[in-house]
Amino acid sequence: MAIYSDIHGTRAGGRAADAQPDRVTMRLLIIEDDRDAAEYLVKAFREVGHVADSAADGEDGLAMALDGQYDVLIVDRMLPKRDGLSVIGTLREKGMETPALILSALGQVDDRVKGLRAGGDDYLPKPYSFSELLARVEVLSRRRGSRNDETVLRVGNLALDRLSHQVRRGEEEISLQPREFRLLEYLMQHAGQVVTRTMLLENVWDYHFDPQTNVIDVHISRLRSKIDKGFSQPLLHTIRGAGYMIRDGAR
Amino acid sequence: MTALGKLFRTTTFKLTLVYLTVFALFAAFLLGYFALNTRRLITEQITDTVNAEITGLSEQYRQGGIRRLVIVVDARARRPGSSLYLVTTFNGESLAGNVTALAPGTLDHEGWRETVYRRLDEAENSGRPEHDALVRVFQLPGGFRLLVGRDLDERERLYNIVLSAGRWSVAMVIVLGLAGGLFVTRRVLRRVDAMTETTKTIMEGDLSGRLPIAGTGDELDRLAQNLNAMLERIEALMQGLKEVSDNIAHDLKTPLTRLRNRAEQALRAAHNETEYRAALDATIEESDGLIRTFNALLMIARAESGQAREDMNEFDAAEIAHDVGELYEPLAEEKGIALKVEADAPAPVKGNRELVSQALANLVDNAIKYSEPKPEAVNGVAPEIVVRALADGDRITLTVADTGPGIPEADRTRAVERFVRLEQSRSQPGSGLGLSLASAVARLHGGELTLEDNHPGLKSVIALPRGGPVQSAG
């Protein structure tokens, strides 16, 4: 648990202190030829309670991914022997649907598109922050069996009806702008998980660039004022240094 | 390579040689033809005269017998000139004439032949006949033989004159041609050498050098002019590149220095975990800023190089105006700025939606940063930002107008240059490269970013051609 608080910075008495993500141990495979980076990731993932293996080239990575039971693969794009996209492509051909996140020094939009087209599930340009990677990997690991098909999403006494576009907290109906609705929907789909600003920008706004100023924070605080204001138990939490999380703090 | 060897290897010289050979052959052929024809003509003339004379003389013989013929021949033989006469008995005894020492057997048969002779009035110095002649032997009734001929010296002399003239001409053609060729070649070579010399200094890094222009307007001049224009462009590009790398160095080194200082400071002065933690937080924040700047630089470089042209699709600029407006509206409101979007009519355009969004977002972000109201500012009027999308003929415009301090007119052109951050932007968060990026994106689409006065404030206009960039070579 140590690293999580190190990275995310628990502020004594702050709201973040009681907002811990629901963490289930994941098995991860890191395919990365930079030994230092791989070691750092293995260690960092272990410190937050996950199990991580690493492979130093594409062939090893492919072999390990094929016979290991991994929840998520983290694949560097440029690898010796076999490049990352080919590793993922081969896995998909063999019917392996293990979610894969591509790490790449090429951060351009079309590279990202190429990566996703090759069968990757997410794409993170280097240099990345560990909290960003962690948040994305956790979201990926729970994608299967996620709440995508539920009509009504619930967190505590907050309910979002995806069909009628209605949001209620307790008995009170909350009116949201379309974008706020989508923001809340995304957060609630990933209730109990940390969602970063970049993830929100990508999934709610479909933008893959850096908007310079933290515009997302303002949207979140607007949303927060609508769903949390006047309630003793806040649901939307800021995870310092990482992003946001919606969860029922009373549990 | 020796100077001469270099000379001989030039194209000009090789061409000279080819022309020279052709001309020399032609001259030789022409003069030879002329010489032979002259000779034939003279021979014909001789033949005609001799025939006429023989006819005349045989007439004399017919009228007055051998006596009269001898008298006439004797008279004619005494006249100066190249005419040759001889009358002999059937056994070769000379009766009259001016010829002796004929080649043996000359008189035996009738008809034409060339022979040697000596004139009677000439001294018998060497015993060897000295002259050539063309003669006709005519048998008269009674066994007498009449020989009439012409000395061939004149013909041979003329022939020789023409021949030697021909030889001289050919020799002159060759000598003058070679000399001329060498001269021209050397002249051309000198100019090419001068160009090569300049090119060398340019390659060594001095881009200010220009190729010499002779002012004759010939093909070398045109080549030099074009190369000079190219150099002009390269120099401008290099200058730009240098400025760019200076700017990049500045933009990256400044935060790197801060980063380093902070880490050093922490190492030296921090006493407890809280202080270390604060220092590390600041370090991470600083490096995030660095990454941001770096990404912006890469993005600009990428837009500048035109790579992103590949994925361009039709999209609605009005929709982008609404989306970006919506993204920034809460931020603007929080800062006490009214952000309005005026984009009612669709403005379809072909381009890269993501990049155009980013460009517009950068402009809005800038506008918000610089419009932050100061308590005493603008007579209490709330600052306002208007985002507009307009379809205007064959182009669309995306406008962001604010009521902030604006940019002085003198700085406006510079502000949209690649990788340029104005001084005022350095104190603000963000990469400060927003305008550069927006400008690069506009250029990528074949459009442009212009900054105008909004009275007060700044009006940034991205104008894009509707059909996307005109594809020039890929």
C-alpha cells in the first residue's frame, strides 16, 4: 500500500484519505526492452499489490503471453525480435483477448490509431506517469464483465438511468447538461476505480491532445456541485496526483 | 587532375573536337572536289582547243599540202604560249614545230596521250624532259604526222595551288578550331570552376556565398540564378532552423535548470520527509511541464513537415467551435469571463479534426489566460470571449476574439512564427507555444493564422480552405 499513498499523496484529514480504490490483485505482463523501465514498473505494480512479470523482447513476450494467465498486457511498441504491434496482432489471431495497453515513444494521433487497429485496447505515450498507467491498466482489467450493459448505474444513493437520461440522488432529481451526463456516466462505469484527466478527455470529449490548462478539473467541480452539494457523504473524490474516482464512501 | 587533363575532359572540349572533325572533313572534301573539277575543266578546254587546231591545220594541209602546213605550223610554233606543235614525216623526222624529246613511241599511234617533252628553244641541260603535256597525234594522208598539244604545267600548277590551299585551309580549320575550342572551354571551365569554388565554401557552412553571374544571360547564368535562388531559400530555412533551435533550447533548458536547481536545493537543505516530498512534487510538476512543452514542439514539427496530411476528412468546423467552447466554458466562467460561441450555420471543411480542435483549443486557452479580469480593469465590464465559425466562400474561418490586452502590432507576425514564444507568455503556465501550434496547423491545411486587433483585445483568425490543402507533390 505504501507506494499508492506515496504517489497519490494522502493528505491528513483530506477527502482523498478515505477514498481508496477497490483493488483486486491483477496479474500483469510487461513486455519492455528497457531493463530499468521494466524493473521500475514491476516493482511499482508489486507495491500496489499486483503481480507483474516482464519480458525483454517480442518473442519472449509473445510466448509468455500465450501460456500465462494474465489480466492485462503492457506492451512497448518498439521491441527487439518482434515489435509490439505484431505481438498483439498474433495474440488476437490466436484468439487471445487479454486486454493490451501499448506504450510508445511515438505519441502522435495516427500512431495511436495504428496501435488500436492492431488490436491494442489502450495507448499511452511515453513518458507516462505511473499513476496514469496504473489507472488505465485497472480499468482495462475490469473491462470484461464491466457495467457497459447495465441500464441503470448506481453508486450509493446516486442512480444514473442511461435510457431515460435521468440522474437521481436519493429522491432528488439532478438535471445535467449532456456532457456532464456523459462525464458522470463514464465515472460511474468505472466506480471504485481511479480515472485520470486524460482518460476523461479521451473518453468523454474524444480529444487526444493536451488542453494546456486543466479544464477537466472545472468540469468535475461543476459536476460535483450538482451531485454532492448538500449531501453529507461525498461520492466524487479527487485522488491527488492521479485523477478522480466515484465511489460510495460509506461502504 | 592536371589542368590540361581537366580541360580535355570537359563537355565543351569534346563537343569542339567533334565539330572540328566534321568541319575539317567537310572542308577537305569540298576543296578536293573543287581541285579535281578544275583539273577536269582545264583538260576539257585543252582538248577542245587542240581539236579545233587540228581541224584547222588538216584543212591547211588539204589545201596547200605539206609545205603550207609546215609554214603555218612553223609560224604558230614561234608564238609564245603553251601551245605545242610538231609535224613529222612517217618515220618521225621533224619538219616543223617547237617540241622535242618526246616520250618514245608518242607518235606511233593516233589519239590522245600525256607525254613529256622539251621545247626546242630550251637548253638541253639535264637531258631529261622536264615538262608534261597533253597532246593529240593526227595522221595526215601521205604518212605525215601532226602533233598538237598543250603544256600541262599550268593545269598542274593550278591543281597544286588548289590542293595546297585545301591542305592549308584544313590545317587552319584544325588549328583555329582547337585554339577556339580551348579558349571557349577554358572560359566555360573558369566559370564552372568559380561555381565549384563557391559551392565548396557554401558546403563548408558559409551560406552567404552566391554563384557568380557573368551577365550574358546564357544557360550558365540561368543555372547560376536558379541555384542562387535555391541558396537564398536554404539560407532562410537555415536561419529559421537556427532560431527554432535557439527557441527550443531556451524553452527546454529553462525548466530543466529549474528542475535541477530544485532537486539540488532539496538535497542540500531539506530536513524532513515533508520537505523532501514537497521538493519531489515540484520536480514531477516541472517535468510534466517539460513533457508538455516537448509534446507541443513535436506536434508543431510534425504539422510543419506535413505528415498529418494523410488522415484528413470532412468535418464541421461549427461543431468544433461548439465542442471546444463547451470544453472551456466552465473554466472561463470560473475566471469571470463570458465565453460565447457563435456558430449557427454548418461550416464543412476537409482536414484533421483533432488538430484543428487542438489549434482552436489553444487559441481559446490563450484568450482565457490573457483575459483574466483585474479588479479595476475595463470599467467594470466583464471580459468576454467569442468563438466564431463561419463558412465564407471557398474557405472557413474559426475566430477567437477576446477583450484582453492583445498583442502589440509589431509582435503579431512574430507571434505566429514557428516555435516562437513571446516574452509575456513565459510568465504564464503552459508551453506558451499555442499560437505557434495553431499557426502550424493552419499552414498544414493550406490556410493561415492571423492576429488582428479586436478593439480592445486580440482577434485570432484561423482561415482554412474548404477542400483541404492543395496537394503539392505528395
